[in-house]
Amino acid sequence: MTDDDRRAGTAGTWTTRLSQGRTVTTRTPAVPAPITPARWELDVEDWYPGLADRLHPVVDLGSCLRRGANT
């Protein structure tokens, strides 16, 4: 049995027809049970080349800060 994203959910032998018409066979060993994490964290970053420079300019504040004053 496979999921909609074509991952095997059980052990078995699978036959696949490739785009050029050739058929291949894949054997899948026993599939472990799903794992539910007790705790997880997700960090997401959205990045586009060039856009960040216009929206969030980088300013060097080195000359404005005194050593140890901002800690």
C-alpha cells in the first residue's frame, strides 16, 4: 500500500513503469511505525535575492556603540 505521495506504508514488492516505458521492481523492507515527537520546533525563513536590501537596509552601528555598553 502506498500513500498519495507514493511512499510505501507496508513491506512489499512494487512495480513502476518509467517514462520511457521500461518497468522496474523495488522491494521495500518492513516499514517502522510512525513516530510522534513529544516536542518540536520549526524555524521558517523567507528570502528573495535583492529584496532584503531594499526592505531592511544593513547599517553599520559600530562607530555608535561603546564596547560593553550594549551587553
